[in-house]
Amino acid sequence: MFFGILGGLTFTSTGAWGVMEFFDRGINGILDIIFLSVSVCTIIGALYLAINSVRLELFRPVDEPIIFDRKHSKIYRIFRESFVGWRGLFMRWPLRFSEHDWDLVDAEHQTIVATNGSTIMRYHALMFLVRKSQNDFSLDASFIVGNSSQMGELTVPAVWEHIRRFMEENGPHLPLGETAFELTFL
């Protein structure tokens, strides 16, 4: 997010410099009009990037819990919905609630390889894929369980196995005082 804010402010100032340069020189042809329109578009896009990055960094939700209910064989998810574009930039994030049947959930271990120029990192995530029905295998929803920056190659299968045992084999709750990546077991 820091780089989004920094990049947005940098490109905003670059676009502002272009507009000021245009007004100092005046219109001398089609290239000046193209230069002005590129500068204005740069300002608009960079402001959007900066404002969106500030909002995501400072005002994102702290907790978006996933609740596993083995008594009713359901998964409940509470999350904030954000809207894309300028209109969504200044709107409130409405609180949403979804309910999924445990029988329709498939788990997937996903790995993303990323680099920052000097090192290569792997991010692991436990992804839940929710089918529409037992006969219809098209996806109804998908969501990540836990925080991918805290998960590792060995952590993802362990978290999945704990959730599976809890839901299917009457496995144990989490020990008192421990949290498993914003998960709640009922």
C-alpha cells in the first residue's frame, strides 16, 4: 500500500507539472494538446491510486471472521464488500454475510511465487471453493481462509486437517486463548 500511495502522489505531481508546463508555453500544435490530455489523465489516475491506497491502508476492516458450525454443517462468513471505480471510492463498505453448506466446499492449497528484485518468496493460501449444488460443479463463491502471509507450506495442510476433523469427525475446538487466523469454531 505504501508504494501505491507514493506512486499516486508522484504521478500526480508529474501530471501537475505537465499541465503547468502547457499553460506556460501555450498551444503550439496537436502535440501540445496530446501532452495536456496525457498530463490530465495521469493526474486523474494517480489521484485515484493514491486515494484508494490510503483508504485500503487506513480504513480497511480489522476482522472478517469465518465461523465453522458443525452442528448445522455450515460455514458462515462475514466480510466487507468494496466497489470498484470512483463511485465506490467514497462509498461505505457494506457488511455482508454469506452462508455455505459444508458438503459443497472443496479446499485447495494455492501457492503464489513473488519476487521483490532481490529474493523470491512463496505465499501459501488455503482457498475454499464453494459449488452451487451437489450436481452443479460451477463455482458459487471462493474465499481464502486465514492470512496468506502467516501460512507456510506445512501450515496450510495442518489448518485444513484441523478444520476437516472439526467439521467431519467431531474434532477438538482450538485450545483456550489460541486463534487460528480469524477462524471461529462452534
